[in-house]
Amino acid sequence: MPTTRVSQAPLQVGVQGVGSAASAVTQVVTEVLFDTSPPPTDVHVTQIAIEVLFSNHIPPSPLANPQTPKLYFPVPNQFDCCLAAEEDYYRGFKRSLARIACPTIEDWDGRSLPSLGREFFIQRSIVTPTTISGDNTVLSFTLGPGYHGMIYGLVFAYTGTGFTNGSGDLLFRLQVGRAWARNLGAAQNTLGAPGSPFPMADYLDITQNQNVQVLVNVPNTSGLIQIGTSRIVCGVQGWTYPI
């Protein structure tokens, strides 16, 4: 049987919402007619031309692919910027105890009061104790959680007579946490005066939940200390700031 070659075919096109922005061709029906009976079985369609016409001359916009995920670009906030700055310090090997990007710990020189800091001065006194009583607590306080602090002034004072600096008759002891402060574990000299702290050359760092104590021991090797009739006065001056 001879082969019939079809080059063009009439189309029946079904369109939803023709001319609207959401129009889409949903079905195409092709009908091929032959003038022989019975129709040939060996037929090859080589080309089909489709033309879609819109009445309002505005073609529809393509439909979005429902499988394509939406892109989300989060807007960085102040904490993201803080962490990014921290990372820059680490990467550049520029970070130190005095250079931290987050605003809760500021770039400061370790001496001036931080902008969120608060100064404090705690002073207490006790009657000069006996020698056999050993270490006696004059003052004690604990730094609250979420705070850092610096101690930069001390008061070690004795109101009586008979004491000579360096004699060893009185021992003033500053304890921070479980350790004695350097060079202040058994000071044999008075420092400052009541209400007037002595400025420290090296500031003393204290951290949250850390206990600070000032104690006194009275060996009274000379026998000249006025036990029971004089007073020991101790004070701590510094600042605290949130971390």
C-alpha cells in the first residue's frame, strides 16, 4: 500500500481564559482526514504548526512552577552584625581581652570606667580581735551573676596606737574566690585611710559569682596593739559592668 505523507493538519485547540494573564493551552486535538477508504496504516506526521490568537492582544504571563521553592534572604540584625565583627577579629588575629566586638563588652583600656559600669565602695570595720582568733573577716561580698568587675582601691586601716608598718603585728589579707590576691595575701602595711582608698597600681579582676573577702590577723608580736579598744577598718573600691 502506498505511504501517505501529511505536511499540514487542521487543529482543534481548547484554551482556558483566552486573553487573560493566566491563560494556558490545556489540550490540543489534531484531526487528519484521508480521501481513501480504508485509510492507510503507514502515516508519518512530520510537522504541526500551532497558532494561538488572543482577543485583547495581551499574551498571558507564564505560570510559576509550583515546584520551585521560594528564596528567603534573612535581614541581619544587630546580633548578626556583632557576631560577624567577632569573626573578623578572630580571623585577623586582632582579638584581645580589651577588644571584643559585642556591645556588652566594650573596647576599653582597662582603666577608664565602661559606659555601662557602676562604681562601688564597700567599707566595714570590726573591733581589733585577739591573737588567738586567727583570721577574722572584716568585709565580704559576692559579685552577682552576669557582671564583671575591677578592684582598683583598698583601705587597710587601724585606728589605735602601737602599730608600725612592716612589724608584722597586723596582717591584712585580700581573698578573691579561693585564692589570695597577689602581694596582698599577708600585707604588713596599712593602705589608705577610712573613707579614702589607696589607688592600686595593678587593677584586680573579679568575675561573676566570685566572693571577695578582706580579713585581718593580729599576731601582735610587739604587744603594743590595742586589742579590744581599737578598730580595724577595711574597704574595697572598684566598678562592675554587665557582660
